[in-house]
Amino acid sequence: MPPNEKRREKLPDGLVRLVSNDTRQIVATKSMKAAYDLIKRKKPQCSGTLKVTFSRWLDGFNLTPNQFKAEGTHKIGGKSVSLYAMKAKEVRFYGAELVIGGVLSFVLTEVELNKQKNKADPQKLKNAVKRLFPFIA
């Protein structure tokens, strides 16, 4: 367990922490954690690229559109949330930046494992928004 893990509040039910530093964290729904684990086993090149992208986001670096792409603003329960894709080769994780327990968090809620086109699948975006709803304050 990283040292900063000890002082972090418990995550809401349904989320698991993938990586974190003192100021940011990347969390995922349990099904996205399973997808991430699958990518690590089956697609090592994508996994390595994701690690770099995650690390750069955690450190607050500006990411290129090939790493982190805005996918529009969507309404959830009367609130607006901006969706993003974290990209690594043909893999796209969709989610949003939210503050959870006082920590800026990127919440992964949907994935495309074999992305062939640059344009996001509208159903995947809809699913990502729907799965974010329990975590919107």
C-alpha cells in the first residue's frame, strides 16, 4: 500500500483505486478494474501506454488528444459532467474528473477494448454517463 493510501478516505461503494499520488487518484468501477486487469494480461503494449498516461494525468501534465480526449458535456441528474477518453492504442477508457473525498479523481466507467475509429461509440458514452450517476455529488 502506498504511503498516501493510509490517509485517504474510503472510496464510495462500487469504486476501487487503481493509482494515486498525494493530490490525485484514478479510480474505477469494479467492472472497469476487471477490464484494466485483462488489458494488463492480454495487451501489454496498451497497458504500458496506459501507465504512462495515468502517470502524466496524476502529475498534472497536459495530455495530448491522443492520450486524453474530451467527449462532450452530458447531463446527469440535473448536473453537467464532462466526459473524457483516456487512450492507449486501441483501448479507450471513458470517465470524468470528479472530486471524491477531497481528492481530484478520474473515474473510469466504460471501456472500448478494440477501438478502430477515432469517434466514440455513442452507446459507450451513454453507458459511461449512466455509471457515473452514483458518484456525482
